[in-house]
Amino acid sequence: MSALFLALAAGGVVGLALGALGGGGSILAVPVLIYLLGFSPAAATTAALLIVTATSATALYAHSRAGNVRWRTGALFAAAGVLPAAAAGAAAARLPQHVLTAAFAAVAGLAAVRMLAPARTTAQAPAERPLKAAGAGAGLGALTGLLGVGGGFLAVPALVTILGFEMQAAVGTSLLVISANAIASLVTRGSTAAGLDWAIIAPFIATAVLGAWDGRRLAAKVSGTVLRRTFASALLAVAALMLLDVLT
């Protein structure tokens, strides 16, 4: 199977998940880039950030047209993560490759568990919301910068439980947060972006962008629970394989 075909197919899946779920799809980009397309972990996380930025911005536009983005709240949430994203992005280039891979496997496993677990809502006192939202935003930014993942699997639950958003608004607003964090992290990764294989990344991004539009339409037709469980099962298998690779 050619690298170009793999990039096209993987990009479609990533975009579909991001458009439908507001996150999660980008976390598949890194293992695909490493194990199927031959990227190093450092290069894969940088390439994933490029893919996340383009795809999230496309999905954000689609959701904004449907009125699903809370711009002011999303901007404040994202602002808390910009500096952590930039700092973590600079640190990622200095970490050993096996550490990045192990950390990514752990985060992928967490994402799968969160997607499979029943949705829970926790009442938050109004005074607690800004502090908890800022903490969640900072943690999400650091995660995006370090591992090249969008972090929507954390942003969406945080927006629902801490700020009381409805699911559609949480999905749309999470894309604003993801886009801002990914851009901040990319600014500090100039050295790792220099040698990337654009013959692979460009078609990956192209089909991811197209998939994001299809994902937005899919979300209106298929149960969100079915989508999450299907994707989470695949993600859990990927996390297990990556962790096994590090340990052997």
C-alpha cells in the first residue's frame, strides 16, 4: 500500500472524527505518521499539529455557521492554554523519542477510556467556574504543545461539566480552543518543521479538511454515542500497540 494512499485514507478518518466529535481524530494522526508513514515521533507530533490546525479551523468554520461556537468563552478558555502550548512545544523537541511515544500512548488510552465512559455532569458553583476553566485550558494547551494532539476529548467534557455547555456548543467551541493551542505550539516548533515530508503531509491535510465537512453532517445523522464508542475502541487498540512497542 503506497504512502500516498495511506495519507489520504488516514486524513479522511481524522477529519471525519474531528468534524463529528470535536476532537479525538487528531490523536490517530501521530501513530499513523510514525508506524505507517515512517516519521520520527518528534516529526510526527509537529506534522500532527499542522494537520490539527488546518482541520480544526475548517471544522470550526462549519460549526460556526450552525451557531455552535461560543466565541467569547472559547477565547478565554483558549487564552489560558496559549503559553503552556508554546512552552510544551519547545520542550517536545528535547525529549527522548521513546518518552514521547510512551506519553502519547498513555494519553491515547486516556482518550479512549473517556470516550467509552458514560457522560457525567457535575454542578459547578459560579465562583469555581473561571478557575477550573483556566486550569483545564492550561492543561489542554500543554498537552497540545507536547504531543501534537488537539485535546478535544478533554476540552469537550470540560466545557460541558465546568461551563454547562450543551453538547453541540461544546463540540463547536472546543474547535476554537484546539486551533488556538495548535497555532501557539507550532510557533515554537520551527526547527522540527524544516525537514517534514510535504508530499505526505499535504494530501493528509487535504482529505482531513474534506472529512471535517462530512463529519459535521454525519454528527446530525448518527448517534454521538455510536460514533464515540466505535472510535474509542479503535483508539484503545492503537494505544495498546504503541505501549507494547515502547516496552519491547
